[in-house]
Amino acid sequence: MKISTASRVIAFVFVAASSGSAAATDTNGSQSGKAAAHAALADQADLPATAPQLPSQASDQARDALANTAFGKKGQAASQAHSEAEAHATKNAVDAHAAAADRAAQGSAAAAARSANTDARAAAGQARANSAKAAAAGRRSGAPTAAAVRP
């Protein structure tokens, strides 16, 4: 069950107000309204199942604000906007994750290509060195060459 932020705020205000009025009527003054609200939050008090209602002497403006703003048209619009924002954020996160994975894969492929190129160059160099050693060994056993004779 999704509860909108406006519902939570109104429920908290009503909990704080009812605790405050109970504490105000308490002759011992053992607990203030603020302390009662904190205690209710610490105990993880549940929100009421029904929406709060204004007293019968409430003004038309207050009734209109509660009906249209908090739980009515604007409340539904805010809830829908929140849902759309959450969906948009989730989509952006998925897209960013996919882009990061793509960049990592491209980097990995480029590193593998560089490694293969380095290995090929090292193998070619080793082959040239082995060939040069073999040629030098063959020249030593026979007549000296012009490169071997120094002035």
C-alpha cells in the first residue's frame, strides 16, 4: 500500500496535535506533544486506515484545501508525478548501467587487441633474435664475414 507524502505529513500533524492536546490537559505535564510525536515515531506507529477529517466547524476554505489539495486532485497529481519521476529515475539508472557496461566492454576489447598486438610484436622480435643468433652461430663455424672483421 503506497501512502503519499502529504498523507504522512497530515497524519504526523494529527498525531502530534492529539498528543499535544492530551499532554496539555495532563496536570502532571509528564509528556509534551513533541515528545509524544517522537515516541510515536520511535514506536513506528501505523497511520490510520481512514483519511483525517476536519471538525464540523471547519471553514469551507479548509475543507476545500483538504479535499482538493491533500487528498483530491492535487494529491493524486503529486502522487502520479512522483510515480513518473521514480520510473524516469529507474530508466535513467538502467540506461546509465548499460552505457557503463558498454564502455567497459569496449575498453576490454581494446585492451585485448593491444595485448595481442604486443604479443605479436614480441614474438616477431624473438624470432628475429633467434634468427640472428642462428646466423651468427653459422658464421662462426665458417669463414669470417665482412661484418665480423673490424678494422
